[in-house]
Amino acid sequence: MRIKPSPPAYQKLKELICQEIANGRLKIGSYLPAERVLCEIIKASRSPVRKAIDDLEKEGFITRTKENGRPVVGPSAFKVNNRSQSPTTVSRNLIAIVSRVPMITESYGERSSFFSNTLFHASKSMENSGFDILYINPAVLSADPPDVISRIPVNNCAGVIYFSGTGEVSAPYLEWLKEPQCPVVVIEGCLKDEDIPVDSVDIDNTHGAYIATEHLIKNGHTKLVHFTFTNNTVWKNDRINGFRKCLATQKKFKAKVIEACDVIDIRSPDDWRRIEKPANDLFNSGATAVFAANDLLASCLIRAANKRGISIPEQLSIIGFDNLKTNIDVPLSTVSHMTRQLGEKAGEILKIKISNKTDKNIRRELVKPVLVIRASVSNLNKD
């Protein structure tokens, strides 16, 4: 009897990924599990894993993000994903989640990334109420907002959730968000009342900056610096305002704001050299504590301090914002970005609008962040 040979490992993985797309566990625009996870699943080395991904990329089932090159489920998945049909076959219980941030699912036990976590909880909130999710990533579809409109069935959807991942909504997307004839909720768009008449959920950046600064003051620091970006964005300015608002309640304090770089100039703590000059200005200012505009900037600052022989927190205390995973030696005190609460609140508002068609109220919800105290701030009151 002739025994049929077992298919090669890469072929098994290709079939598995296609099955996961077909059953909806891997949605269009979502991250593929990390290589090490895929290696464990098929009990093979990285070589067959990479071949499988390369083959799927050639076939259009996989594409790569421009930001980090990580593979995500591509547009050809429309062919096999029964939950992501063409505009003519969708139902009114479908929710379109539109974002350039790739989704991470629970399928393989991976921990969600910072931004993906917001989307995950928005999606989960809607799925728990019986809605189906159509996840659309414009970066994956290589389309601008007008083209995206023609690719997704917004007018046949029960509702739309939009999340830019940048902390604001750009002008083209403001125009795009006027089009859907269904309820829309924007996550972290920093919208003003005059922008567009849609509901939104934002983190309270002013409050977060206030409590971060307050934490430094309560630990006895009187010489403070807010280390921030050069970009003129709403969230950046709100964090500056929160810093100054807290200081306005104090007397005999020395404080200043130092702008370090463009927000896109740093992607990891290894980019610390890009802030070296403003960091040196900070080190020479006599400040004992710093509130950094976000955790990535704080991480770069810690790397720059290490190169100067400055000990954290013994010689300089630092607190960040966002509660990112940071690849640094000192556990960073920070302000939580409340990603779960943002996602769940967006889902909650959308469900209210879907259930009550006559509700014309425009909601501008703010989620208050909380302190996450670790080891990067020293207590001068003990000295």
C-alpha cells in the first residue's frame, strides 16, 4: 500500500491561516501572530513559517504594514472570509471598524499592543451585543478615504467606529466621516464641536498631565521640566496645559517646557540620539524631575541620561504618559492611557445611538486616566 506523504510544514501553516481567516478569527487588517508563535503551532523552524507568509503575501492574503513591516491579513481575505462579504450581502447588524492600526486578536494568546487594545475592546463590546465586525484598515487596502468608502458598506452598516491612532482626525477623514448614513463614533479624534456632528471618546490629556505633574510635586520636586514634541497637535497642547495648570496652584516653583523633536522622529528608545541636544539642555537646567509627553520620549530621555552618567531616579526623576511597554532598565512611572475604557465607551455610545434612532445628542466623552506608579520617581521628602 502506498502511503500518501504528509504535506510540508509551510503548506500546513498556509492552510491553517486561511482557515482562521474563513472562520473569522483572523479579520482583515489584523496582525498575523508573531513568527515564534507560528513556529510553536506547527512545531517547525522559522524557515517554513517565512515561506508560508511569503506565499500568502504573493497571493494577496497577507500584506505588511508600512510602519514596522509586520504581516497583517490582506484584502484578498475577502474571498474566504464569510463575515466580510461584499457590500451587497452585508446585514444591518454589521459594525464597520475603520482604522490604520492593525488589530490583534485573542486567537493565539498574544498580548495586544497599546493601540490595538483599544480596537479590540471596541470590537468585543459590539460582538458581545450580537453584532458582527467588519474591520477595515485603509493602509492594508492601499486606499485613501474616498476609495475606502467605495470598498466598505458603510451605508448598509448599523454603525461605524473610527480610530486614527494618531490622536486627531486629519482633514480628509473629517470629510469621509460626514458620508455614512448611520451612527458614527470617533475614538481619540480630539474633535471640536464645529468639526463634525458625530460622537467621540477621548482620553482626558489635561487631567493626565495634571496628575503626573502633581505626583512629582508630592514627592518634593520643585524644579520641573515638561519634555514634549514640536508638533502642534491638540493632545500635545492639552498635556502642556495640564502641566501648567498644576503648577499654577504652587508657589516658588521653577518650571519650563522643552520641545525635543517631531513625534515621528522616534519609534524606540534606540532613537535617543535624535533628542540628544534638547536632552542636554534639560540636564543642564538644574531640574530634578521631568514629565515627558509620552513613554517613548521618556524612554529616549532615560537612555540619553544613562549615556551622560545620570542615574534615574537618584539624580533625575521621570514620569511618562500612555503606559506603554518600554525596553528600559528602570520601571517607568506613567499615566495609563485607559485603552480598554476608551474602546468599551465607544461601543457603549454606538449601541445607544443604534437602539435610539431619534437620539440627536452629540457626545464628547472624556475618559480620565490614572497614575501608574513604578520606580522612576524619587521621593525627595525622605531626604
